[in-house]
Amino acid sequence: MLFWTAAGIGLIWFLFTSWDPEKFDKYGIKYWTGLQTTLTLVAVSIALGAIISLPIAFGRLSKNKIIGALSFSYVYIFRGTPLLVQVFLIYYGLGTFRAELDALGIWIFFRDAWNCAILAFTLNTAAYQAEILRGAIQSVPKGQWEGADSLGIPRWKTFQKIILPQALIVALRPYGNEIILMVKGSAIVALVTVFDLMGETRRAYSRTFDFQMYIWAAVFYFVIVEVLRNIWNGLELRLTRHLKR
Amino acid sequence: MTSWELLSFGDLGWGDEIASGVLITITLALATLPFGLLIGFFVALAKQSQEWSLRTAADIYTTIFRGLPELLTLFLVYFGMQIAIQKIIVILDLDISFEFNSFVAGMIALGLVFSSYASEVFLSAFRAIPLGQYEGGFALGVRKSVVMRLIIFPQLVRIALPGLANLWMLLLKDTALVSAIGLADIVRQTGIAARVTKHAFLFYGVSFLLFFVLALLSSIVISRIEAFSEKGDAR
């Protein structure tokens, strides 16, 4: 505890003494745009990933062996390899097929690091979200399905009105964790020339060789993650209040 | 050149370079594991200590290293330590030049992240062990350290194993980040090969596959260990 108090005071003192209005004018706005880039990237890929995760989750639940195997391998492959390698494979790797992609007219899409990052992140988070969704749907007891069946409720309506609301409560916490993981994971796009918060930090550091640049990035990331975590805690408390005894 | 020639071992191919990258990746992950586990275990102990300040300190530790992006932690350690050591050299007026090793930096950064996650796994495992296990041990007059070692610890490992297995997978994937500070791991070696030969898809595909194979091998080993640890579990 003493160590952390000392470290905290030291950190504030360090940031205070190395405060430089000139650098703030020059890089403050850059950090702000970087922050926006990071948040946009995460929001877009989480949303797109949620859409793609639906068919994959249903594929995992399907009784059809081929569909099950296909969606299982999708999930396993994307969860088993580093996100960084996936981004590299899409951004640098697909450059090999430039002529073919040009012929199809989609090279314009893959030329841009931003698009490639969005694509890689979406595919990656879709795999994780599919697993969250599958786990949540499977966590709903079978009796819920059977009860609805015996009341003659159509299967789709059962899913929509009975299973899904219960599943989503179970999925709430893992979804929150996934968003936080994406915020943290998004830092790697700095390595493929996207100037998000991390990218702007690296650029600022390489120009000034001032270590406070990294400290500021740490502070910003920390604040984002903590704010998200607290929002999510509040959300969970509110949505599960009927389950409290 | 064909793909096979490019991937062959020897002067022409990149096979040996990539193999050394695989070795670095595996070494780094294996070297980080014991430190991460040990620190994680002690942080978990601190989290359930009676001492208020120790508890808070441990909580701050996990909050920080779980909240920061792994890449940023890596840069903070790498550049921060470099600057710190340089300052120390200046203060002590030593006449040495020091090059901070990126392997050590990677190990420290990954160890910090791993241990903060591991402490949470250990903590929930501790909570899953009924109080009666401690009390039973004390009632038989067994010393506290022996209760810990012979009664609690074996159960703890079994309960914590699935969570730790997950963390190992995370660690393996996070090692890809050390390529950013210049360590010659899989990603960096295949990246160099891709740039030199202009066969980007081939080489990044190879690194993709290599990581996949490592994950596959890990899950086989992990399921073996889990089967072993459950042997004593009466059903």
C-alpha cells in the first residue's frame, strides 16, 4: 500500500513537473482524435461482430453435423490465434493478391489499414461473441423450452420471448468483458499504421522522446476501462434487480 | 521460387529463421509462466489477508494491469526500464553502456499481466474451498503452513486449473506483441521474410498456422493435465 501511495504521488509529481504547455498544444488534440478513433473502431467492430456472431452461434447449436463443425472451426481458429497476426494477415497478407482484388474492384477496401483493422476485429470479436451467446442460450434450462412447447407456443416465439431474455442476462457480464478486451486489443492497430490512441502516442513519443507520452496513454486507457466497467456493473445491478432476494 | 523452397531450411529458405522464431515464442511463454503463477498466487494471498492495506494494494495491482492494453504495458516496461536504468547509471556515475534486453522486458510485461489475471483465478479457487477444510486440519493439530501445503494447495490447483489453462492460451497469444519491441519471435521473423520475399500472404499465413498449432498442442497437453489432476477426485 505504501508502495502504491508512493507510486501514485510519484506519478502525479512526474506528470506535474513535466507538464509542458507547448507539448500540450501540439499533442493534446492528437490524443483526442486518437481516442475517438479507438472508440469508433471498438464500437463499429463490436456492433458488426454482434451481427455476424448470430449465425455462428446458431450454427454451434445446430444439430446438423456439418454446420456445427464449420462454426466450431471458425470459433476455434479465431480464438486460437493472436489478433495481431490476424490483422497482419489481412492487411499485409492480402496485398499478395492485389491484381486479383483489383480485378474484383475491392482492392480499394483492402488498401486502407482502417478497413482491414475493422474487418479483422469484426471477425475476431464475432468468434468470441458467438461463444458467449451459445453459452448463454445453453445455460437456460431445457424445461423452459418444454414448458413453452406444452403450452403450444411456436418455437421462434419461445426463443424470442422466453429463452433470449433469460440468456441475455447470463451473457451480460461476458459481453462487458469482451468490450473491455476489445478496447485493450484495439491498441495493436497502431502497428498497422492506424493512428488510434496508441498510434498517436507512439508518434508523439518518437518525436519528443518524452516518457510522459506513454504515461498519459496509460491514464486514458485506464479511465476508459474503469468507466466501462462501472457502467457495466450498474447496468447489471439494474437489469438483475428482479433476481435479488 | 515456389512456396516449398521459400519455407525450406538452409540458405535459400526461411524455414530455419521461422523455426528460431517459434523457439523464442515458446521459450518466452514458458519462462513467463512460473513467475506469473508465483506472483499471482501471492497477490491472491494478499487479497484475502486481514490487513486492510495489503488487500487494497493487491486490488490496485490487478486493476491497473488488467485495465491497461498489453501492448502499452509492454512499451511502458520496455522504454520505462530503459530510461530508469540510464538514469541510475548517470546518478551512480558508472561508465557502462547498457542495452535493455527485449526478452526480459517481454517477460516482465507479460508476467505482470498474467499474474494479475492469475490472482483472480486463485482467489476464486480459494473461495471455493470450504472453511471446514482448514478447521479440520487445525482440529487435528496440524500447523498452519502444513495445512496450506498438504490440504489446501492440492485442492486449489485442481479448482484453478481450467482458469489457468485459459490464461495460458491468452499468454501464448500475447507473446505475439513482443515483435513490436524487436524480439525475433514468430511474428517478427515471418514479417521480415514477408518483406524480403514479397510473399506476404504465405508467410503471415505460416505464422497464423503456427500459432494455431501451438494452441492445438496446448489444449491437448492441458486436457492430459486435467485428466491427471482429477484422478483423485472421488465421484
